[in-house]
Amino acid sequence: MGKKIFVSYKYADALVAKLSNTDCQVTVRDYVDYFQGRIADDDHIYKGENDGESMETLEDSTIASKLGDKIFDSTITIVFISKGMKENVPDKEQWIPWEISYSLREQSRQGRTSKTNAMLGVVLPDENKSYDYYYRYNSQCNSTTHFTNQLFDILRKNMFNLKNPQIRTCNGTNIHEGEPSFIKTVKWDAFINNTNLYINKAVEICNKRDEYEICKTI
């Protein structure tokens, strides 16, 4: 069954790899367009901002209302994690944390209630075609380190937040097993080649949301 999908992302972040279908420099918006095209033949419905639907000239209250409408009518929020997604200003002054917070809260409007969205983080390759800025594989422990400290607080706090995690120890480091994060992350390459697998996994996690310590505020 198709899902209504909202995508949260930093529109003009250019610290990303070129897509396979172009030799031109791209931004995160190009990844959104590519993703939107890939799901066009599926049952999924894209509820995010369309390219050319600029809100830059609108008042913040109007932007919040329009984004709120889109998120309210969605069932899953996908956050495109990119190297330059976070600006050097407080999180409360940036839109991605607001969109994540709104996605996580239950909202009621005119007799309708929108439950907590399923959530998924898609890590985009940087300008060097590398994921090392976020993921590092440890061959000795057969584990992957996530550099979450660079993320928005609300995104970071909803990772590795399982109330009763399965943990093993290797070389003095605690390693989480299973699905320890309410906001699961996946590399772009894996996601775009098997989109439905990861969307369904995010929905499965959301259905078990009581098992996670979810942070809903910025």
C-alpha cells in the first residue's frame, strides 16, 4: 500500500555528489527531484514542496502553515541528511528541525487526527562521493559508527533511543544491535535501489514507537 511521503531537506546544499544522470553540479533539491521521479510509478504520493514552489518570499507563519498542511496529510517523513544541511544558527531558526518536530507530534484538525509519522533518514554522499562524514565502518568490531553530533538535536535524540537496547561490547565500545533508532538511517545508494524496503522498515519501527524514547520538541 502506498504512503504519503513528506521530504525534509536543505534545498540549496551543494556539498553532495553528482547524480549518475548528470555531469552538472547538483544540490539536495536534485536528489529530491530524482526520488520524486522514482516513486512516480508507485502508489506513493509525494507531499513535500515541489521544485519551483519557492516559499522564500513568504512570512514565516505562512510557511509554517503550508508545511504543516503537507506534513499533516503525510504518513512518513524522510529526512535527507547532507553534509551542509545545518547552518551556524540555533536549531529553532531552521526549518528542518521544525518539520521533524511537527512530524513527530500528533495533530488534530477539524475532527481529524494525524498520528506520529514514520521517520527515515537518508544519508546523501558528499561532494567527494563519500559517506565518511557520517558513517565509518569498524572492521575489527564489524560495526558502523554514526557521527550524530553534527546533526540537529531533535534528529540526534531520536537515534539510538530504544528504551531497552540490545548492546554488545567490542574493544571497550558499546555497539547497538537490531533497530536501536526510531529514526533509522540508510545510505542514499541503498535507499534509492530498494525504496519500498526502507519505507516499510520505517513504518514497522513507527508501529513499535512505544518502545522508543521519542523527543518531539526542538
